[in-house]
Amino acid sequence: MARRDTDASNKTGKFIMSVVINPNSTVTVASNKLAKSNQILQKSLYRLSSGRKIDQPSDDAGGLAVSTKLSATINRTSAVSTNIASNQSLL
């Protein structure tokens, strides 16, 4: 509610507004739950778009290590087959 300043020392005639802030704990809890839900949704969408179940060490550290080793083995096998083909064409 606005009131006119009637103090004799203040002759500007400005209005003084008082602001009351009421904390709304229900809105705070709902906001936190919405943020957590959004975070889970983003993680699910990232997994879906990448086609991987494990894409970060926090998902499954052991599984990520095994997956990384298998990927390295596949890349190594691909390089070996390319080298064999190159050597056959050389002969």
C-alpha cells in the first residue's frame, strides 16, 4: 500500500512503498522437484540420442571400462584388416 511521506524534513512529496516478501515453501519444493525431473529427462534424452546406455563414468564405471576396451579392440582389428589388405595388394 502506498502512502504519502508527510515528514517535515522531506519536502519532495515522494511516495514510499513497503514490500513484504512471503516465503512460499510449496513453490520452492515444486521448483526443486521440477528441476530434478528436468535433469533426469535430459539424461534420458541424451542416452536415447547417442544410442548408448553408458556414456559417462558416473553411469557405470566398470561397464564404461569394458566398453572402452571393446571399442579399442574393434578399432585395432579394423586397422589390422586394412593393413592386411594393403599388404596383399602390394604382393
